[in-house]
Amino acid sequence: MDVVRFRRMRRDVLDSLAVLSDVEYQERAWIRGEGFLPGQYDDFDYHVHVLYDETAVLPDPADSIGTVLVPGDEIERLRNLGRLLDALLAEHGDVGASVFMADPRWPEVGRMAALALAAMVRSWGMDR
């Protein structure tokens, strides 16, 4: 049986992948700032922070096996997402979500995030 030491961090990755795969949510939350109580918000930077800094599943997901991830398809799916996000982050730097969303490669980010999310759910479920 595969083990995940930091289940809460795994849930954070699942949440960030869900957000990255949902362009309608991104438009509503990141661009228009709708759907939040006063003082609350969501933004692209937060999800980059979750994936790269807080959980460190990117840029090399294999380093997080046993802590946040389990071996299998989710590793390769996250690796593919990381390659594309790495390129976009290197090219655009620290700019607003609208710049990333306007990039012609952005739909592929959503597709890869959805595939990584599905692989994570298949391999270990939503919340064990």
C-alpha cells in the first residue's frame, strides 16, 4: 500500500490542479475577482506557490513520492505539467494571471492539470 505522509498537502495539490484545469473559474476569480467574501481572494500566484514551494511537487514530482505523491501515473502527469509551467514562468516572470491566460499555451496547462488531477484521484482517491 502506498503511503502519503502529508495528506493535507496532497489535498492542496489536488485543489490547485482543479483550479488550473478550470478556465471559467480562473476568469471569474483571477480576472473579475468574483465569488468571494470581503477580504478573500484567489490568484494564480497562490497555486504556483502551492505546487512549487509549499508542496514541492514541481519541478520534480518524484522527489515528493511518499510525502505528497504516490508512485505511478501521477508522477509523469505532474512532470509534463511542470515542464510547461516552467517554460511559461521563465518566459513571463512575475506578471499577472491575465498574461499567462492570454498565452496560446495556456489551454494546454489546463489540459495537463486535468490529466494530473485525474491520475492523482485514480491512484489514491480524493481524501484517504
